[in-house]
Amino acid sequence: MAKKEGIRKLFDNIAPEYDKLNHILSLNIDKGWRKKAVGEIADIDKPMKILDVACGTADFTIEIAQKVAPGSKVTGVDISEGMMAIGREKIQKAGLSAELSVADCEELPYPDDTFDRISVGFGVRNFEHLEVGLSEMFRVLVPGGKLVILELSVPSNAFIRWCYKLYFLKILPAIGGLVSGNRSAYEYLPASVLRFPAPDKFMEMMKSAGFAVVEHTPMTLGICRMYVGKKAVL
């Protein structure tokens, strides 16, 4: 089974409990991370086109749509229809006009130079071919546009890293499995963080995809990192 098909089925299966577990297991710290990233995205007071890749249940999509200038168009894409079904309900309840569509990050169904901003919130580590996904996002970003990625990371401090791995590899799968009934999903999630490229390597991958300026900001002792890549103006 291809990785993306396995990911799609995994997230379809845990979609009903995903939001509740995500906030409990992150102790709601994830809300602060997204708020900082949204500030990087909604940084100009004019209508923009924004694409939220791997949007899941649309938490990030919604926060972006609430902060960007009036007249902006916000679109979320994901391969999990189960996750987006919940996201659409949340968008409707919030009274927003953001749209969610099924799409593969490695083959985005948009012309070159379409979006002013692209975001990925805790989903880039699930890309089957990371380099292809980065190149596709670069392709559909306008010159002068910006890619903002939030991703979980392994802290550099040895003691904090030990505590982090204990929680991530032992406690999180136990709680996630108990609540969702799918322990394997909550074993995959921390394992995917541990396998993700180190910050320096990932920044090099972004540069190789074409981004001229790449910056990285660690948050909460390096548990989360924000990557920002800018596409040069031609």
C-alpha cells in the first residue's frame, strides 16, 4: 500500500476523535503555535488567495480565514475526506466561506502562480514524497509569495528530548488508543515526527525546491518549529 493511501485511511478512521485528542494531548499549546503562524500569513491588509495544504479538520484553515483581509479566498486541501467532512461542519458553524477539497499535495490541481500564501499545519511530515510536495507548493505560489509550515519536532536539549520521547512514544499512544480505539494510529504519529528531517536538512530541502529565503523559528523548547519560505520576485 502506498504511504498516502495508508495515511488517508488512518486519518479517515481517527477523524471523529481527532480534534478532541489533538487538543488534550498537546495540552492546547498547539493553539498558540497556530496563532503565531497565522500572524506570519495574514501579514498584509489586502485580499489574498491562501491555500492550506493537509488541512485536516480545518483548525488552521479557520484561523487563517478569520484573520486575513476581507475579500480574501481561503482554500483547504487534504487527501482525507473524513477529516474534511468535520472541517466543513466547523467552517459552516463559524460562518466562514473557506472551501475544502480533496487534493494530493504532490499534484495540486491549480495553475502556476495562483496563491499569495500557502500554509501547512502539522501535515508536511505525512507527505509521501516530501521534495515533490515542496516543489508543487512552490509552483502554485506567486512570485513574492510565502509558504508557512508548522511541524512538530524533536527538542535539542537532552533532558527535554528524553521527557518528550517518553511522552510521545509511551503515553500518547496509550491515551490515543484508549480514546480512539486505534492505538496504531497514535504510534504512527510520534514515529513520523522522529523520522522527519532535522531543521537544517529540511531548510535545505525547501531551498532546493526553489525558495530563495528560508527561515526557521523553534517554539516551546523546540517541540514545534515554524518554517517560512519566500518565493523570489521575478
